[in-house]
Amino acid sequence: MAFKQAVVLAAGEGERLRPFTASKPKVMIKVANKPVLQYVVEALERNGIRRIILVVGYKKEKIMDYFEDGKALGVKIEYVVQKHLLGTGDALKQAENKTDARFLVLPGDNVIEADTISDSGLLDIEQNGNAILIKAHKDVSKYGVVTVKNGMVVDIIEKPSKEISNLVNTGIYAFEKGIFGFIDGELTSGLRSMIRAVNRIKACETHGAWLDAVYPWDILSLNAIVLRENPAKLEGKIERGVTIDKRVSIGKDSVIRGNSYVKGPVIIGENCEIGPNACVFPSTSIGNNVTIGAFTEIKNSVLTDGVKIGSFSSIQDSIFDSGTYAEGGLIARSEEADIEIGGEYHRVKVGTMVGEYCEIGSNVIAYPGTIIGNRCRIKSMKELRGKIPDGSWVV
């Protein structure tokens, strides 16, 4: 095989994904109970690429503590640090002294699968060739759009105002070492310089998974897609009267209490307690050490490690980050709502998005589109709307 090494760019913050990136980088957001970056590492390992350079920066300790030297995932990981976030080209430049003559480059913040890389022909690029992995996408406005002629890249336009092509740059590349002569700030401008200097860049189209979270609610759609392929596995204790329907994974030492109903695709981590008489509906991910009280329903939601939801609660299309505790009677229903992120306004069907280590009292109603920051404290019987900043007390 021509490629034995990959550089994975994992230095960015993901500001538009706050509150979920206030204490961790975007690559460590969990989808189906795994950090996004882990999907990238596993896809490389399955393609026989086991030497990985991770370019880290923002909250780098969270990545290094989790992945360590990569041995647990069957790979060998080296780290290089991008001290100042000066773009993807600058991030790649940090790895220049450690790369082979030929190497792959991937973003660490997209969910991909092994065949995303292997089925595109990217790994078969001839000696001294450069290539970019492209994918047809229905909304190109947030991406670099690629124009192609006779299988070669003609141009890459970042976030075009008018539709010039439906092919987007996935940020996955096959490079030879000459690339470093062209890059500085953003990788795209380096690639355009390369094309102008009559260096040919082959376009390889993938039909495999390539999933990107730009906004907080995107985590829910990624989670739903990944869960469709998640294998069923029942390792915990399932009490009498429980109904398990379709593809459900339950981790070790978890207990599903009597008369509960779990309809997959659903993943429940280790050491959880669900019910009794609780309902967990499709496209829900529940992390480790999570407690769901009696007569509570959870639908199309992501609850990460250590979340506790009291009895008689109803949660739809919502995200609860680690360590958040809600007493009974929490209502977080889903409808279309107008949400402002970084000066952009979006109308989306979503429930409530809650940061880490919040404490929410009993009988609280969170209206659709509510965003609660990290470490907020909310008294009982409150109605919540809009954005609640990190560290707020609602009394």
C-alpha cells in the first residue's frame, strides 16, 4: 500500500457548537457514545494506516488523555501542537518534519467510515500524485465547493454565494511532500496556488459516510445516522416486563427496570439505571453512569456520561452534556424554533441543548430551541427560553 501514515487535524475549537465546546474541542463531542475523532482513527486503522500524527491545539489535554499513544485502538499516535489557531494549512505545517514522502490528511471533526476512504480510489493515487476527496452535498453554503474537469480539480471556492457545483471538499487528501511548498494559513489557498502552478490534483469522489456537525442540533442528526449501523448488544440486566424492540445496545452493569420500553436504534452505556416504567425511543444515545427516573420518556436525544434525569420528565430532540442533573417533571419538548448562532438565524425543529454540570430543579419547562450554558443552576418551577449563559443562576 502506498500510504502508511495519516495526519489528522484536531486543533480547532468549534465555536458555533457552544455550549458543547466550552470545555472540549469539537473532535471530542460524542456521537453514539464515541468521540467524533475516534471514528476517524478507526477508519484509518481498518484501512491499514496505523501511524497517525494528531495535530492538537484547543483543549489538547482532553484528546491526549483519551487517545494516549493509540495502542488501545490498534494504532500508533504522535502529537504535534498548533500553538495559535492560524488555519488548517498552518496546522498541517506543524507536522512537516514528521511526515513520510506520501501521507493522508483528514479532519478530526467529521464522522467517517473505512469505506469513505477506500471506495473512492484515494488510496490508489499513483506515485507523486496529489488528490482531494469530494462528496456530493445538498447544502454547499458552509463548505469549500470543488469544480472538476476530466477528473482533475479546476478550483475550490470557499462558501460560494451562488451554486457553482454540488461537490464539496471533505478536507480529506492524499499528498506528497511537495504540498508544504504551497501552504501557509488556510489549506484551500495553498491548494489553489498549487493548481495555478500547474500541479495536478485528482478529484476522488466518495459515496461513503462523511458527516459534519456545524451547529449544536447537527449532533442529533449525526447521532441518528450513526445509530442506524450500531450493532445490538445486551450486556446489562433487563428486569421482568421490559420490552426491547429493534436494534438496542445496553452496556455492562446497566439495569433496565421493570415495565420500561426501549425501541431502537438506541445505545445505552455502562452502569446506567433506566426506569421503572421509562420509555426510550429511537435515535437516542445514553452515555455511561446515566440515571433515567420512573415514567420518563426520552426521544431522539443525546445524554452523555453522568447525566441524571428525574421521574415524570419528557425530553425530545435534546442534548444534555456530562454531569447535568435535572429533578423530576422536566419538560423539554421539540418544535420549530428560531435560534441565533454567531449572528446567523436558523429555524430548526429541536428541543433543548444543555451544557455540562447544570443543576435543574423540579417541574421546569424548557421551550423549544432553549440553549442552557455550562454549570448553570435553575430553580424549580421555572420556564426557560432563548440562551442562558454559562454559570447563570435562574432563581
